[in-house]
Amino acid sequence: MSERLQWDSSLSFILAMIGAAVGLGNIWRFSYVLYSNGGGSFFIPYLIAIAIMGIPFLILEYGVGFSFKDSFSNILKRINPKFEFIAWILVSFVFVVVIYYMVILSWDFVYLLSSFTFEWGSDTVFYFTRTVGGTSNLDNAGFLLIPTTICVVLLWVVLWFISHKDVDEGIGKFSKFLIPALFVIMGFIVIYALTLPGADIGINTLLTPDWSKLLDVNIWLAAFAQIIFSLSMGQAIAVTYASYLPENSRLTDNVLMVVASNSLFEIFTAFGVFSILGYMSHTVGTPMIQLITEGTGLIFVVFPMVFNVMGPVGRIIAPLLFLAILFAGITSALGFFEPMLNSFSAKLNMSRKKAATILSIVGCVFSLMLTTGISSYLVAIIDSFVNEFGILLLIGVQCIIFAWFYGLDHFVPILNENGILKVGKLWKAIIKYVLPIFLIIIWAIGIFQLFGKADSFELIVDLIIIIGVLAVSYALTMAKSSN
């Protein structure tokens, strides 16, 4: 490989990290999690989860990446050659995330194009299931959803175009444009949403606290799960991005900026989401409980219904919302893509451009397989399995490897060198003891729920993913190394 890649400034790194953290989940998941887990009272476990999980683990990831300045697979290999296989398993799982994430982005791209003419019509459910996302009816697996298929190819070209460049010329430069643009667009949407008639109905519904929920362990688990996925913890993104940092970087301070930006964005966005739902309830008379949902149902079914009744303003808000989701999604996809790209390039002594080209072609082919008439069903299965089984387990494994096998004392001097926030005994205790326990509990509950409700088709898909990830990880581990 050529000399080690590097950001030109901490700003490029911070914006890239914010871009990786701020994604689809911030826009369409957090508001539902907040509402369904006690409303305003949810902020207590949410802030505690940030303090004892989000910030400490990101500090660890920044310290690991900055200390080793190497690919994730090489880092674990240097700690113990036997750990390289574990590294490739995680990197492969994260690459699977890219594959289905690009499909979700393609749905949004279709809606962005459709938003100029409101092509979805009055029956927004039919439009999504027939044209964009499909259904769970396996009889529909035999045909492609052409608009989604075309948009998948286009978006993979965009991802390749940004990723094949050096990190500062590609991810860094585009993050400097996309992240400020995302914040401006969402700022306009939310501020306008707060002025809509009925916005107060939505806000009150969102924030009314249920203090009794604080005694429910599931609320606390939901808070920790939200932080894990919202910050893209443990997915080798932060480790990889931090490995490109120049000397004398303020690591712990950067963590605080990224975490604060991510949390403020998703809280701010939640106000906008529920203001719009409140407007729909006020205007049409639909009870809030019938409008509140998460994920694709919120963005691709409920929101188009709202835009239909908003009049001329809806013609402005609709394209802006889908554009904001696209920007948030692209910056997150770049983060998911980078660990495999960096590790693959380093392992095979391959140029970044060649590695990005190969991985983009492979990723695009698999994404296209998810654009059939059961697209949304397949994506939901893969998303649940990869996150709740694979990545969640491997976050805990990383805690154990870095804390117990390598030793956290290696990172403390580096982390404390320039940052205002200092780490010490409390931070080490959290990483060594608290996080592994919480992660094991969340993982065990998630697995119980995941497999308890899975049917035979879902189990087959899960098995295919496991076999594929293990096979790829073994092949890359055994491949001739560059060093």
C-alpha cells in the first residue's frame, strides 16, 4: 500500500464521524423509541446510557484506531493472530449492513424523485408495496422492483465515486458539504413543522412522561440499544476513521462533539416528526395512535399521506425530507463501507481505488438481489439478524479483547495527552466490567426475541448470512498477507 492515509484536519474527521453516526435511525427510529418508552421520562435512561456506554466505548475506539493507525483486521491480528478471524467476522457483518442499507437508500431515492409529482397518489401503502419495497408474500420474489433496482445501481456508483478517493479527498470533502446541508435542511423542516396547527398535539404526545416506566427494565435496555445503534458503536467505523487522524488530535474532545451532535440531531428531529404527525391528526382527525410508527411505515407510508394534505407547502417539504434522508444515509453508508475497504486493501496490498471497485461491484450485486418483490421483508430480516445477533455480540467481544487481552493502560496516556476530558479508573472499570455485562444482557434478550418469532424462511436467511460471513472471514484470514 501507499503511505498511510490521513485527514487534513480534525474537522474532516468530526464531520465524517457525525455523518457515520447520524443516519436513518435518527430520523425514523428515535422518535418512536422515545414515545413508546415513557416519553419525557425516557431521557433519564437515555442520558445515562450515553454516559456509561456511548462516550466510554467511543473513547476506546478512538484510542484503538489512533494508537495502532492500522486496519481493523491488522489491529486484532497484532494483538493476537488468532483474533484476525474475529476481526473479519465483524468487518463482514458491517459490509452486509452496507448491502441492505443501500437498498433502503434506493427506496428513499425513488421517493425523492416521486416527490416532485406526488406519484405515490392517495394509496401510499399500495405504492410502497407495489413499486418500491414489496411485501412479505414469497410469491412476489420472482420479479424485480425496477425503480428500486435502478436506484440501487446509481447509489452504488455514488458510493464508489466517493470511496475510491483518498479519505480526505473523498469522505472528508463530501462530509464537509453533506453534513452542513443535512443540518440546514432538517432545521428548516423542523422549525416549519413546529409552526403547523396541531404541532402541540404531537409534541405533547411525544414528551408526556410516564414515570412508572422507569421501573421497567425493558426501557433501560431500549435506551442502551438506541445508543449502540445510533452511534454505530463497535462496528469498526470509529476505529478506522480514528486511524487516519494526525498527531496531537484531541481524541476525547472529539468524542464529546460527535455524541452531542448525534443526540441533539435525533432529539431535534423527533420534535419535527411528531409536529407533523400532530398536524395530520389535527387536520384529518386521525388519532395519533394510528399515525405513530417507525421505520419504513413512517417515512414511506405515513409521511406521504401527510404531504398529500399539506397543500403547496407539502410540495416543498416532501423533496427536502427525502433529500435529507438521502444525505444522512450516504454519509452513514460511507462509514459502513470503510472498515471492509480499509482492511481488504491492507490485507491484499491493493490500491484503495482497486479495492473500492471490487467491493462496490460485489456489494451492488448482492444489493440487487434484495430488490425483488419481497425487498422490504428481506431487508427487515437481515437488519434484525445482523444487528441483534452479529454486531451486538462482537461489540462485547471487542470490550474483552481490548480490555483484558491487550490492556486499557496502553490507551490512557494517548487519550489524556491533548483532550480536556481525561480518562482513568472509572473509564477502565466501565469498559472491563459494566459494558460487557450490559451487552450480554441486551444480546441475550435480543436473540430470544429474534429466534422466538422467526419462521422457517427467516431462519434460512439467517443461516445463509452466518455461512456466508464465516466463509468470507475464513478466506480473508487465510489469504496471503501483505506483511
